[in-house]
Amino acid sequence: MAEPAAKVLLETRSLEKRFGGVIAVSNVDFTLHQGEIRCLIGPNGAGKSTFFKMLSGQLRPTSGSVLFAGENLAGREPHEIAKRGIGIKNQVPDVMNGLTVRENLWIAAHARRAPRDERRIVGELADRLGLVDILDRLVGELAHGQRQWVEIASVIATEPQLILLDEPAAGMTDEETVKTAELIRELNRIATIVVVEHDMQFIQLIARKVTVFHQGRILVEGSFDQVVADPVVRDVYLGRGN
Amino acid sequence: MAQEFAFDAAVPPRTGWWLFVGAASVGLALMPMFTDISVQLSLSLIFILSLLALSMSFLWGYVGILSFGQTVFYGLGGYCYAIFALNFGFTGWALLVAILLPAVFGLLLGYFMIYGRISDIYLSVITLVVTLIFEKAIRSTSGPEYVIGSVRLNGQNGIPGVPGLQLPGMSETLSIEGVFYLAAAAMVLVYVGLRLLLTTAFGRILVGIRENEGRMQLLGYDSRRYKLAAFVLSGGIAGLSGALYGIWGNFIAPEMFNLNQAAQVVIWVIVGGRSTLIGPIVGTGAIQSLTVWLGASGVGQVTLVLGFVLMIFVLAFREGLLPTLGAVGRALRDRLRPPPAGSGSGAESGKADQGGGHG
């Protein structure tokens, strides 16, 4: 009887995305409860990032619906979706390279908060994510891992209810990866989180429930142990390395 | 000093910048005492055209939109002022109309381009085409049937006898010296206003959009609204420039809309440096002086020479005059005063490189 009272926060129904003749995401019914940390895994090209981009409004679904807190957001503009409380960290660091870390965080905080609050939020986030020493450096000059942190911090600054993280640990050192996992667990106290990752050790650190994508569809869904033990999953995704 | 004109200028100006603005204002205020009328006339024109350059560089350098046809607002401003002032005589109101009407036209044009998700390159082309359409349309109004109120549009002959500005409480229209002060004040105020605008939340958001529009949308900003607001503001400034041109020369003509004029604005901005606001003013002054000199000394071939200058800047000094001088200044300073161990000039040059990659 896990979390019987949890509300459904996000639900997609028959969500589909075609690029010409290619079906990137096909007929996906996905349900996420408030307070979850969910991991999406799957081989490259399985449609995970496309799925994320439809949730955040960067791509318009070909058909189907995205219900967030009961409202259909399919086809809405990215800024409208952001205002309703969905924040996304994209796969490639998606930040303002020509601005400083402070300016990046300020702009993000300003998107949701009343004036005067931004400065406090920037200070708190910089403190929490260890960005204090680099606040006045241009983001474009930072290492890949640091830029990932800046982007994650920007997303947090907008105070979303649902945070989508596309490969948050990619390009990070082992130490940074562990820190990221800690941060995600901490964030989970205030937000529901979906993570796309490849690193199984990282997934083990954070996820209670895993959804496996394959060829644009949901292949299997279950606990980490169930999914890892699933023969079909081993075959299409995990098994090849072993 | 160069830092105040730097690319990422969303930080509040320093004391040095205020001193510079103050000194420049005092210098401009005293200038008519030491110069004759012809110098005042040519400087006034440079100030007026600088406003046009500022309207473009604000949009291009800080928002990332190259509006090639800023002259559409410039020409509209000129015609609005002339038609309103000749019909009603209230030149102060005419000046206001000449700012507002181009801004409203910018709102319409910008709405269709920006909300229609036209890519940046098409936006450049469309604004240019629109200004050329205006030129063509105005040129074809030489017949007596083309009258607005009591003013004949006069086709390619333009409208002569545009009244000078007479503000409430003044017994006569502005003298040449008065126009000099008006143009200088407008330039300084618009420059300071745009510079300070960039330190506001609105300004920072514009810079954010230039840097990464997609990310700004994902943070919850409707980037189209901000871009449109910037486009409208820039249209109003260009309109002011056009009206002042009419006041300065007592004459307006369809040439204000033409390709030559549109291209010159781009040259001023590129030569001066689009990543700064002071650069385009300097660029306008330098190119305008060169143009006048080429004409007066009988060298001719103005277009050819300007094209050559543009090529040199695009190939060798992509950042433009002022940012290049700033970089040279910093390099010299670093050489004279060795930096503390461990910190090279990498950060500085990295900053300069950033500027070239945008817009």
C-alpha cells in the first residue's frame, strides 16, 4: 500500500509525436503522483527527451493530451507551462552563456517572484549548490558540470511543482554525481521529480520507481529491482554491456 | 573606462560613466560659444542621426534583432511631424505624434513578425522591404490628389517648409543654436535612458532573451512580449530622429526611407560597435564626417568608400571601433601593469569573443 493518498500530478494520454514519417513517441500513457521521484531509462532514440520536450512545451504533440494538475497543457507555449509550475533542465546545458552565474539565477528567480526577493533566492541557491565562489563569472567560461549546476539552480529558482531533469549527472565527476543525487532527494521534499538518466548507479541512488522507454513506447514500469531483473529490459537495454 | 561600455552591461553604471556623461553634457552645453553656425548645423545632424543609430543598436546589440529597415520609422516620424505641424501648427504636439505614430506602426509590424515566429533573418528582410515599399509609395504621390489636410505629399520632391519647433512659451521657433541644444539633449537623454533601461528588470530580461530565448521561455518569460516592447521602443526613437531631421532641415523627402539610408544606419552601427550604446554615436559621427568630407573635397565615390570601410570593419574589427579600442586599452594596461600570478587576460578576451557570436 504505497502512498495511497497521493494525488495524480501529471498524466499523459495517448501522447504521440511524429517527425514526418518517424514516430518518436507513440501512444504513451504515463501517470505520475505528487511527491514521486521517477526515472526514465531507455536506449538512445527511445523517445525520452522528445517526451520531456512535449511536457515542457518545447515540442508540440502530434496528438494526445498532457494533463497537469487536471489541466490539459498539450500544445501550450513553454512560458505558459513554466508559469503553471513545470521546470526542465535540458540535456545539453541550456543557460545564458554570456551572463554571469548571478545574472542567470537572478533572471530565473525574477520569473516567479516579486521584486526584492530575487537577491535572497540567488544567495540561498548559490549557498546550497556551492556556486558562491563563481557567482560573478560568466557561465560560458565554466566547466560542463558547473554549467549543469547553474541550470539546475535556475530551474529550482522558478520554484516548480514538477521538475524534469534530462541527464542531470552527464559530464559530472563521481563526486559531483553523488552531490547531484543528494540534491535531487532534497528537492523531492518540495517538488515532484522526473529524471532521464543512463547511469544505473545514479538511478539506484535516487529512484523508487523506474519507467523504461523503448522505440517511443513505455516498455516496462516498476521498482528499480523489478526493472533491473526484467528479462525484456535486460535484453533491450541493460544486458548488452554485461 | 572601457568597462562601462562593455558588452554585458546589465550592471548599473559606475561613477566614471556618470562623470563621462556629465562632462559630455557640459561640453555640449558650452559648444555653441566656441563654434560657428555651420559646425553647429553639422553636429546637430550627427546627433539626430545618432538617435537613429541608437534605435538600431539597442535592438540589435541588446535584444539580438537586426531591424535593417529602421528607416521606416525614421521616415514616418519625419512625415508625421511635417504633416501634423503644417496642418495644425502645434509643433510640440507634432513632435509627440511623430514619436507615437511610428511606435504604433512598430507595434503592428512587430506583432505580425514576432508573434508570427518569423526567424531573425526574415525579420531583417521584412523591415527592409517595408521601408522600400514606403519609399515607393511616397514617391508615387506627386499628383495634386495626394493631400493630407492641407498638405500635399509631393511625391519625390518631398515636403518643403517644414516648420521649426516652437515650444509653449516661446515666441519664435527654435534657432539653429536651439536646434543644436534640442538634438544634443535628445541624444544624451536617449543614450542615458537606454543605458539605464538595461539595469532594470526589463533590460536584464531583454539581454537574457538575446542570450538564450528558449531558456527564457522555459523559465516562464513570454519572450515575444518583451521583444515586441523593445521593437516598439526602438520605433519610437527612430521616429523622434526623423521628426528632428525635419525640424533641422525644414524639409523631408522619400529618401529618408530609401535603401541607401537604411544601409548607412547599419554601417554606422557596425563601425561604432553594436555591443555598446556609445559606439553607434561615434560611428555615426565618424561616417557622417567622412561622407561630408568626401563630398566637399571632390573625391566623390561616397558609396564605394563606405562599402570599403564596412568591409574593413566586418573583416578586421568585427566588434567595431569602440569595443576594439577598449580591448586595445585593456591589453596595454595589462602589459604595463603585470597581472597577479594565475590570472591571465583570458577572461577579458573571452568576454570580447562572446560579443561577436551574438546578434
